[in-house]
Amino acid sequence: MAAAHVHPGHPGHPGHPGHPGHPGGSRMQGPPPLLSWSPDMKHSDRERWVCIYPAYINRKKTRQEGRRLPKPACVDDPSPQEIRDVLQALNMNVLVELKQYPRERSRELQCRGRIRVQLRNDDGTPLNVEYPTRDSILLHLGKMIPMLKSRQAKAPEQAQASSSSSAAHSQKKGKGKRR
């Protein structure tokens, strides 16, 4: 009995031009893939850069959901782009990756994003002496993100929306007297 053989030109073969291949169609060109980590890598290698997820400084998250700082030092729903903008203003080497935080329950695209940032030079000295650790960077992000122009423009709209919604909820609704 002969085994069924699929020819490379056959539509059922993955190499056939009619095969969709990657679900998103053409792949976007980005930085080369990261290598596996090893202790002999230099600090300038992207694999040695620290990772920062927006959940680390999200005031709406609990400690179990990944928040790393006290709530007063955090911001509401920071985006990876906001984190990138603040770190680039410090002239730090930054890379944004489309990665999902493992503790994030939502699988939506806007919940994705991880920022890699270089903390040290190849000789081990801090790249920026004011921010030598991940925690010092997180505290700086918590202070600076609310001051971004994109946040300043949104603040008046949010204040109006919250005051109008609180006014609507101030009227008590009940069943009245039971008889």
C-alpha cells in the first residue's frame, strides 16, 4: 500500500503560493529576534536590557495583578507609547515590543506592549546616574506621564465626564415603601 504524497505545487502544501501562511498576511520588518540570555553578554545587548510593562505603574491594578509601586506613585492606564516617550526624553535606549504581560487577563491589542530599556553601559556603570535601577525609572515614569501633553489635553474632558456621571448617580433610586 503506497502512502499518500503531497506535491510541493499542490494547493494543500504549505509552500504553495496560494497558502495563506501567516494569519496577518505579510510580516512587518522589525528588529532581529532576541537571542537567549547568557551571562557573558554585554550590557548594550538588547537581551540584557530591563523590561517594563505598563501594569507595573498602573494605579488600577492590584499588587497581584502586577503593580510594583504604591498607588500614589502610579498613573491611570499608562500606554507603552507614553512610557517610551518619557524614556526617550531622558536619552535612554528604548525598544517597544508587542508582548503581552503574563498576568494581564485581557487579550486585546491595546493591552499589549513591553518596553525594554538599557540601564548600564558595557563597563557596568549606569547609563543615566539619576536612574540606575528599574525602580528609579518606574518612579520617574509615575511622575512624568501625567505631565505629558496628551494627558494634559485629556484631563479637562475626564473631569467633566466624571462630574456629570456622579451627578446622575446622586439621585436615589429605590423600591419605595413595601406594603
